[in-house]
Amino acid sequence: MRMTIESDPSYPAHWEADVVLRDGGTARIRPITTEDAGRLVSFYEQVSDESKYYRFFAPYPRLSDRDVHRFTHHDYVDRVGLAATVGEEFIGTVRYDRIGPDGRPASAPADEAEVAFLVQDAHQGRGVASALLEHIGAVARERGIRRFAAEVLPANTKMIKVFTDVGYQQKRSFEDGSVHLTLDLEPTAESLAVQRAREQRAEARSVQRLLAPGSVAVVGVSRSGAGVGAAALRNLRDSGFHGHLYAVNEAVTRDLLDGVRAYRTVGAIDAPVDLAVIAVPADRVPDAVAACGEHGVQGLVVLSAGYGDSGPAGLARQRELLRQVRSYGMRLIGPNAYGVINTAPEVELNASLTPAPMPVRGRTGLFTQSGAIGIALLSALLRRGEGLSSFVSAGNRADVSGNDILQYWYEDEATDVALLYLETLGNPRKFTRLARRTAAVKPVVVAKGGRHTPAGHVVPGTRLSEDTVSALLRQAGVIRVDTVTELVDVGLLLASQPLPAGPRIAILGNSESLGVLTYDACLTQGLRPLPPLDLTTAASPEDFHTALAAALASDDCDAVIVTAIPWVSEHALADDLADALREAVAEAPGKPVAVVHVELAELVQALSATRAPDTEAPDRPAAGSPWTPAAPAATATADPDRIPSYPAAERAVKAVAEAVRYGQWRRALADAGQVPEYEDIDEAGAATQLTGLLADVDGGAVLTLNDWDARELLARYGIRVLPTLPAPSPDAAVRAAGILGYPVALKTTAPHLRHRADLGGVRLDITSEAELRRSYEELTDALGKPAELQPVIQAMVPRGVDTVVRSVIDPAAGAVLSFGLAGVASELLGDTAHRLVPATDRDAAALIRSIRAAPLLFGWRGSDPVDTPALEEVLLRLSRLVDDHPEVIGVSLEPVVVAVEGTSVLSATVRVAHPPARGDLGPRTLPSY
């Protein structure tokens, strides 16, 4: 049942949300409406007598008509009810009623509400109550409620735990035979940590159910053996899947298809099905999904095309597919997916279009949105001896995305390196948050394709440039590469080599020229190469071994790049050289080694050889199970002693350089910095001012503050903007200068001339009335009438470096802090750096040092260094302002003059609006595009 604003104007549609529960299944949370009376009665009938007793403190076998009316009629302000649903069925409910100090029903400004839950017994333990509490808490805050009160029987330990584990500040007392709990709904660091930990466990579990099913049904297997469905079935069977396997074809007339037990429908299978691979035409997918949902299938891989990839009609079909899948509590990979692979020995799942044999077992996880790119990456990794832990190609990514896979890889002990090819970032703010946490324990390498949204991908719009997105990813510890070749190159190094301790690179090999090329490439990447060691073309494998062992044992380098060109007897020496290099690494482990080769294919194979299985094949399903294939060989694994090799010096050096930068980020993470507290910040005053400013502003409108209001708001956070006085005439200019005191500046504020000193709209260091009148006349004669120019007078400040500090709320990435030097050159070259808000003291220091023109701040060519600590403080104070008050959606401080001592903010533009109802700090929810 889907309510709309049209059918009930008061219905808060933005409260609807899909959530992942603790066991990996999904549910929909939505407001309860007057149309839910029958569902509520049915729900209550399925609740045990004990649960009813805990809810009402007395035997309460059935709801009266009055109860049903009260529980389904809400004003969505003082009385709110939410339901968690799967399909059309309620599985849990929560409601609050606003109360006054006397505990009786009340209206605003009363800011306390009584809250109560009820969860169907069959769904208790799935995290339904916890999810409902998150969402009803967000609703309550939106409606001005600051505290929840709850009465719980002492024996109802499950519900007490729900309240106590949520992380809110709370008070607890025992009164009249019940536990009285009061929860402060203001989010805390603990409540946010609890919420995100639950989100991680639930989303990781939902992916784990897709990658390690106990049974798989392929829907759409042709009787002829041709087509996508039949190929998927063969790949599952031939790769040695350990679970039960079923084929589904509505026209099947025999018991087996391609050696696998066959059924007409999923519903006819007389056993549970965990995962369904759907390969039927798009118009038949809804029936297949319904059959899977009714049978209790946990997840789907939809290979079928004809959705968002085929235009507006297909996009509408894709959205309806997602709604249908989630209504049954399932997760979806696809549509238009290539499939999933899990090489775990106890699973061996190849539910993809990759023919058997599967990729070898390795420690690298791979996620792609494009099937074609997925094929290319799998092929490249296979050729170079790299194995996989898991592979997901999500196609149009209607549901399961890179965010979900990161949640899974974060705790997956079988994955050491995460490789992602992304065409879009559906939720950049969440992605950077998850990537930062994952990158703290294992490398995350991302190649982001196209600068446009591909067909089939529906994502929130972003105003951020690709360079900005890349900067934010790197801030989160993500290794951002430009091509799929670089993705493989960097992944190979990180999967097989330790992180370098620094940027010092030793170079050795049997070619002086190749060594010089490698040396130059290191300089280009910002590394510190040592002079190359030329072993000469006569070098033997033993010579390589000796030189490499010495380099690895030396304290003068952090990584080694070996260069090799062919010998006359290439074939005979390739294996010997590979063995020599491996032995040297084994003798002195701890530093990464990469090999640059020229036309030495045999050496590449020897360095990356796949290790054959040395154990017997694991047991397969016994006779009588749905299928009993001949036991294949045990899973091959990538050699843990392999050394990555590259056909060009630039590629090897790029991989090493990315590892160096990632290692530096990991080490810096140990001291990530702090968001400073400033005692002079007036957070409450700013909140009151913003409430007043937005009182008469419509919900979707943006208000640009006048200069007075902007200065007042910024001053509450310790950012002083130098005042200006209007100068509509020469006499007014003279009076203004008399108030401010000479010397003064005369500036135009017309939009087309603002901050454009290069156009002659600024006159500086005016020291007298006569000079001011002359400057005023020159300005108006050159650029136009005073009414057009809107001139102002401002006091002069100490000379320094003109900079620009900005913050903007991006609809996808959230609050972003930006910094650059003022002037057209910086704008033209895009020399601007960015950090996510809230920024720490380390972020601010790194931000001002990361632009190319940063040397101008630190004494370029003999000039005096300027007061960068004062500049960092401006950045941090602005970060605090926009983080504390989501109503502030844009601030531009331009210019901020940084002198030898102190800073001066000469102009500020502030834009405010009503904050969005939900943000990244709101309750966990699945995206619904």
C-alpha cells in the first residue's frame, strides 16, 4: 500500500524508508494511516499473549474498535505511528504521543512524548524495534520533540535493551512496578556510532546472504541449452557450487535440465531457495520476482536487460522492480547485471556469465557496475596471476551498490584489497565515510568511469567537479586511479606486497636506459629515487639475487623496482630469475618489490604463477541431492609469494607511488586531528538567529543574507567581516571615509564587477578627501554610474596574500570546505582544494598546503611568510558553523587577506535555507532513486 500526498495532504511521504534489518533482510517503514485498520488487526492477532501483556501491562487479547481508531488516526505532529512492513503485512509498530509535564496529552511547545513498540514474535531479534526507534526519533525531532518517555515492565528485558543500547543520553528509574526510561533525542557521538555499527552489520549480512547461499535457483533456463539462463546454470554447475541447485522453466516437461533438477516455477521447489538468478525477458521479471518473494527467497541477481538502460519506460520499470523486490524483504543485484562470484572453498559460487573455471582463489575483492569492464578486469587479473575473494557486477545498480559491498569487505577476513570500478557515486557522502573506515584496515582502489550518468543509473545530482570528488576520495584514503589498467596495476602490488615505509626507491637491473626511465618516472610521481644500479646486460640471476637482497637489507630505501631486459637465452633464464628474486625477497621481507620487464612474457608467468591445489576436493552434495556433479579439483589459489611485474616503467612506478601515498595516509590516520572547540562560539545564538531569518521563507526557497545579517551570523562563530559603508555619491563616500578613518578602499559591489580588481573596480590606499573624490570620479567615468556600480568604502587592512574560503552544501556529498588563492589565475587553473566538513586541525593544515600556489603563503622568493595558523582558524570556524547549522547551505569569504600577522575577511556572502528533513546523520535507510 502506497500513500500519496495527493490522497492525504497531511501524509508525510518523506518519512517512508526502506531499511536493512539485522539478518540482512529488508523492511519498509512508513506512517500508519486510516487505511491500515485491517492490517493492524491482523498484525495484533499474530502477536503472542506475552508480547501483548508486555505492551499493555495486562491481558489484552484483542483490540477494540476504539483502539483501532486511535492507533490508525494520527495528526503526524502530536500523535504519530509508524509501521515496519514486509509486503502488505505489518511486522512491527511504534507510536508516540506528545505529553505535557503532567503526563497528559499536549501540543507544542511541549517537547516530550510517550513512546511504545510492538513487534511480531516471528520477527523479534531481527532488529525491527531498533530500526523503528531510529526513525520515530528522527520524526520526533522534526516535530520539535526532544525527549521520549517509556514505561516498560521489568520482565520485558528485550525492550529495555532496545532503549538502553541506542546510545542516547537517558535516565532510568523504577516506579509503581515498572521501569521508567527518559531518552534525550539529541544525537550523540555514541548514538551515531551505534547507528552506524548496526548499519554496517545489517548491510554486510545482506551481501553475505547473496554471496554465500545454501541454494540457488536459475529462473529462465532454456530447454535447448542456449541463452543467458542456461549459461548461468552451467557456470554454477561446472564451477562446483557446494549448495543445492535448481533450474526453473515454466514449460519444462522433464525432471532434469542440463543435469540439474528442473521445476516449472520457484514455488514448486520443495525446499528453501536462498538466491535466485533471473534471466527472463523484462516483461516476465515481475512474475518471477513475485514467485521468488512468495517462496521466501532472500536475494536476486537479475541478469535481464531492458530497464534503465533502455530509456524512460525502462527506467520506470526499474523503479517498480526495486519496489517489488523490497516489498518482499529481498535484496537485488542488477538489473542488467553480469553476476556474482565467491571463490571461498566452502561455497565456490559462480552465479555469473563468466564460464568455468572460476577465477582462482585470492585476497582481492572486485566490484564493477559495467559487465564489459568486469569481463576485462577478470581477464586482466587472470592473465597476471591474481586471484579473487569475491566479485560483484551490479549492472544498473538499482539496489546493491558499492557502498553495500564495502560494508561486506570491511569485515571480510578473506579480502585484503578492495578494487572498485564505479560509473556513478549514488551517495558520495556515505561512500567516503565507508571508504575511510575500510581504508583504515585495507586498501580501497577506485577507478571512476564517465563524467556523465550512464543509462540505467539514477543518482542524486551533484554540483561538484570530478577534481573535487577525486580530492574528497583521497581525503578518505581511497586510491583514485584514472583507468582500469591502473586499477589492475595498483591492485596487483597491494595484494602481494607490504606497504612501503616511505618514498625512497632503489632501482636495479640489467639495462641502464630502463633504469634511467624508471628514475625519471619516480621523480614525476614525487618519489625520492636512489641512483639506479646497473648490473649490465651480462648480469646473471645470481647477480640479481645479490643486488636485490642488498637493497632490501639496506636502511636507505623503502621499496625496490627491478628492471629486466631479455637475455639471448630468454627461455632458459626466466624461471631462474623469478626464483632468484623470490629467494631474495624471502630472505629480507618487509619492503615492496616490483619488476619492470621488456618482452619477458615467461618471466611474468614465472613471477605470478598460480599455485595448484594441494588438498583433496571437498565433499559435494551426496547422492539424492538436487544435483550431484563429479567432484572437480580443489580450488586453485594465487601464489602468496608472487611479485608483480609491469611492461612499462611508468606503470610500475605509478603503482608504487600510490602505495607510498596510501601508506602515508595510513600512518597519518593514527593522528587524524581534532575538531577544535572554541569557547567564544555562540551556537545557541546562531540557531536563534537562523530560526528568525527563515521564519517567513518557504520550504524550498534560498535566502541570501544582507551584509548586516551575514556579519552578525559569522561573528557568532568568531569570524569578523570588515564593515563597509555605502557610497552612492562622492559626498557619501567622503562621510563614510570620515567614519572609518583613512586610508580607505573604494570598491564596486555590482555583481559583474565584484571581486574583479583586474577590471579596475577597486581603488586602494586612498589617504585623503581629495584623492577619494578623484578616485570616485575616475571609477564612475570608466565603469558607469554609481547606481550601476554600487560603490562602498572600506578601511584598509595590512597587505598580504588574498585568498578565498568557501563552504557549500552539495546535495550528494554534503558540506564541503574549499580553499584557494583569490584571482582569475587560480580560477582559470582550478587551483582549489577541498575537504569534507567537519574539518579537523590536520585537515585545515593540509588544505592550505595542497593547492599548487601554496608556496606564496610560505615565503615564496624571499617574501615574508604569512600567518597560516590564523588562516587555518578561519577555515575551522567556518567548518564548525556549517556543521552545527545545516540551514547554512553556502558561505563565501572573498577575499580573506592573510597578512604576516592575522587575517582580514573583507567580504562575505551567506545563503541559508530550511535544512532537509533527513541527512547522513538521520536514521539508516536504503536509497530510493
